[in-house]
Amino acid sequence: MSENRNVLYLFGYSEMTGMHLERLMPILKAQINKGSQLGLVLIHDGVIGINKKGKIPVKMEELLNMNITIYAMIPDLQARGIALENIHDKIKPIGYDDLIDILDLTPKIISWM
């Protein structure tokens, strides 16, 4: 968990039921263009739509193709019946201890919930 990030987003919305990710994408792209090293943690309903056995929303697919480190909370995956072996390969499943380490190492945390 020692990736070098300067901004971390906590994202808790399902892209299956809203357009929250669509509104966040231009912000992420602008930060990447300025050289920011970004991380994004999918929490709560944010983990919905990352199951390889289901339909991955277009904006989630676009996010997965960006130069950004993406994590998903294991307890939230389990609560929604998403098996770890079925999540997209680019997404790193993490537990609470990992989240604390990531938060501790990142100077700027932005909650998008």
C-alpha cells in the first residue's frame, strides 16, 4: 500500500443508479493533466457495477482506463454479494486496516458521497 499519491477520493455512489461518476470525471481528468497522482476508494454503493460477471457502466469503464489507482472496500463488496474474484482486475480490494494506511499516507482526502 505504499503507492505515491497526493490526492485520494472516497467515492460512495452506485453508477448504476445515478450520474455521480460522470460529474466527477472532468475533475479527475483535470487533476491528472496537472500531474496529480490520484487514488480512488470505492466505498458503500460505489462498489456496485465493478463485477466482471455483470454490466460495468460506461463511466466506470472509462475510470478503469484512466491513470488512477482504484481500491474497493472488501466489507462493502461482501455486503453487496460481490465476490472478490469477480471484481475488475484493475481494482485492488482492501480492508479497513489498508484504508487507514492509505489515508495516513495521502496528504489530501476528498469525500465524494
